[in-house]
Amino acid sequence: MRLDDQEGLGVRQMVDTLETTLLGRPVRFELSGPWTSYMVVFTRLLVGWWFVYAGLEKYANLWYAPAEAFDASGWLLHGTAGAPGWLHGFLVWAGSTGWLLAATNYAIPLGELLIGLGVLFGFATRLAAFFGAFLLFFFYLGSADFTNGYVNGNLLGIILFMQLIVFGAGRIWGVDGYLERTGFVRNHPWTRYLLG
Amino acid sequence: MSNTDTELGPVDTFAMVVGGGLVLLGTVVLGLLDTFIGNPYPLPVLNEAGEVVASPTFSVEIRGTIIALGLAVFALYAVYKLFAAIVSPETVATAEGDVPTR
């Protein structure tokens, strides 16, 4: 990192230079270290809350009488008709198979909550983000909400989760930043693919 | 910042090219063709009676499946990276260059 005096104007900012190769071609560009870090944390907090809320609101019946317990059967059986056939068939089967529907009704709210908390606090960030993208994969293609095109919020959510994984976003102001300095993680480097 | 130049292996390159390529094919390439060939909307157009009067050139079946395959490549790649790191721990730090920082 260096301090740049941009165009001699006396404006100094911390600039990092990234040098690498992308598919065999050299790449070199400068970026602002503070802004890059800021955006990683900013993204993590927003995506984390997105999923924390998605999980919490499915438990709202526990403290708000008018709310109903979460039930995925309506979406599985009737909300996925626009999905590709192979996925629609699977989701209908899941929605009409008692034990699998029960597991789904249990796993989606809890999964969303845990994924959101992991991303929000930067704890097991890569693991949480992987399962966040996994869930969104089914929401994206299952709902097939392509009225405004194939690039919609769910697909962009998958991409955001992928970016959190690539950046190892939990290392910036996150629990993973502390965990990765522990002896256990240093002695078991594979765990960094779950943290980060 | 440190130089983070790293050499990717064939699996990494495959994930980048095939995974990203399929997602871009399903969204951007077929989306562009879909826009200018026939019905420009990604979903079938219905009349007031609910009958389909125009279908997209590339159905959800085609575009959705292509995108799904691309995302599946990325998912499998992530799983591969984890298990490769378990089998060969020494590859983690050198291959990624993302040592923990404050």
C-alpha cells in the first residue's frame, strides 16, 4: 500500500495495487484499500440482515398472534409452476412428501436465520454464504420470477454471496478475523474455507 | 498491497470459464437474442382469456437449465476447494494468498 498524491493536487489517499493474471492475461489495477474494505463490510451487513430478517419473519407467529407458522407447501406445490421441469418436479415432490415438507418447513427459517447471523457477524462466513447461495438457487429458479428478465434480486443475491466467499468477508471486522489468528485454524488451514 | 499474483490450476480455470460462461450464456447472450428475435419478453405473453399468444424464443427450460448448470459448477468448485485443502493443507495459503489480516 502506498499514499498517492493524485495529480499533484495534494489529495492523498491509500491506494493498493493488485497485480495478478486472469485467464492467462496480466491484470494490474489500483484500488482504494479503505473503500474496498468498507464495501465488503457494508455488503456483509446488508446481506446478513436480509437473511436474518427472512428467517425471523417466518417465526413471527411466536410473538405476533396474527402471523401464521411458516409453511412452504403453498410455494412448493403452486408457486413453482414456472420453473424448469426438472426442478418443478422435485419441488412438488418435496411439497407433497410429508417428512420432506416437515424438514423443509423446519430448515428454511432456521437456515436463513443462521446464514444471516453468520454473515452479519462474520462467523463461518464462507460456510454461511455457501448455503445462502444454495438456498437462493432454489428461490431463483423455483420462483422463476423472470418478468423483468433473468437477472433479478435472487440471482444478484447469489452473486453477492459468491463475492463474500471470494473476499473472505468475515476477516474484516468479523469474528473470522480473530478465529483465523488462532492456533487451531493455523494448524488446520482447510478451516479457512469455512471461515474467511 | 502485496502482490497477489497466483497461478490457477486447470480446475480453477474450468470453474471460471465454464461456470461463469454458462451463467453469462443463459442471462446475457440468450437474453440479447431473446430480445431481438420474436417475443422480446422472457415469459409467455397471454391474452385476456389466458391463452398464450407469444412465447419467448428460448424457454425457461433452456435458459434456466443453462444458468443452473453454471451455478452448479461454481458450487462443485467450492466443495472441491474445501476437500482439496483437507487433503493438501499446504496449498491453502500459497494458492489463495489471503492470509488473515486485521
